[in-house]
Amino acid sequence: MQIKVALEIEMPNIAGNYFDKYSSRNWFHRILISGFLKVLEEMVETSKARTIFECGCGEGYLSLHLLKRGYKVEGCDLDQTVVGIANSRAESEGFGTPFHAKSIYDLEPLSPAPDLVMACEVLEHLEDPAAAVERIRQITAEWAIFSVPNEPIWRILNVLRLRYLARLGNTPGHIQHWTPRQFANLISKYFHVVDIRKPLPWTFLRCRKR
């Protein structure tokens, strides 16, 4: 449940990536993904976190990206098949099987609590994003990182690419839509918003637990 910018290769999973954006050879997609990862890396580094839990890990791309940089990372996603893909990738890289099939709504406090919990490209898919944010507040020791599509820029870019025109540019599965200010207002009910970044076409928030 992560980055879905109208990429070319459709994935069959209910959970996980709607498109295999990380494998795209399109130069524009690569620039967007590079900007996304740069902001994520900077926010993780600035938080001084060493242990991370990813909610909505999908096929494990972001967690593996951080595992390879020396962080201790675990994660969860709703679908067992998607989690199996993530664990296969992690195991092939020597990281064991750090991912679990579980709903974000059902997460229990971890012991020890992770320094940072991240939910990237997840909340826009949820019927009750506020409940998910509250659950993240309960399980993190201090920090959280969230990212969602920056609306309406996200849909405008899709329309310019002649994608999802019947849906006015809305990517399938996106049922929540926020401008950066609207998203910050939601998250600030549960966290202190420390940093807001807007790499095209996303909104990122780095937050400290209240």
C-alpha cells in the first residue's frame, strides 16, 4: 500500500503495490521515486531512530531499503500473500523474515517499542485513517513518519498522463484525499508535527509522539 503514480506494470495484489513502480524504467518515475526515497532517508536519519516498524509494508521495498542501511526493521501488511513476497525478498538478502500479516487496526504494543513507526502510502486506502494513526501513536516509542499523495497534484498528474480519466485522475483504491494542510491537521491531533516535506507528488510528515 505505497507509491502508486500511474506506473506501467499492474500488480494483481489486493494489498501491496497497485503498480510495480520500483521496477519501472521510465525516467520520470525514477526521478519521482528518487525524491521520495531521499526524503524518507533524511527523515529517518534526523529522527536518530535505530528500530523501525513499517505499517503497510507491501512487498517490503521500503523496509528492505532501510534494512540495507543498517536499521533494524520489522513490518506488517494485511495480505498474507504480499507479506510472503516481502519475507522472501528479505530472506534472500539475509534479513530473515521480519514481516507479519496483520491489520494496522489490530496492532498490539511491541516490546520493546520501536523508535519509529512509519506508514507510507497507507492512510489514503483506509476507511478510518484516524483510528490507524491512533494505533500508531500507541505502538511507537517516540517518532512516526507518514506519507500520502499530495492532492490535488496527484490526480492532476494522472490526468495529464491520461490515466484514470473516468475517475478524474484518482488512483484505484484511494478513498481519502488530503492537501498538505489537511493532512497535517489530521495528524496533529495525535502527534506533534515536526517536519513537513513535499517531494512531488507526496506529502511527508515527521512527527513526535504527544
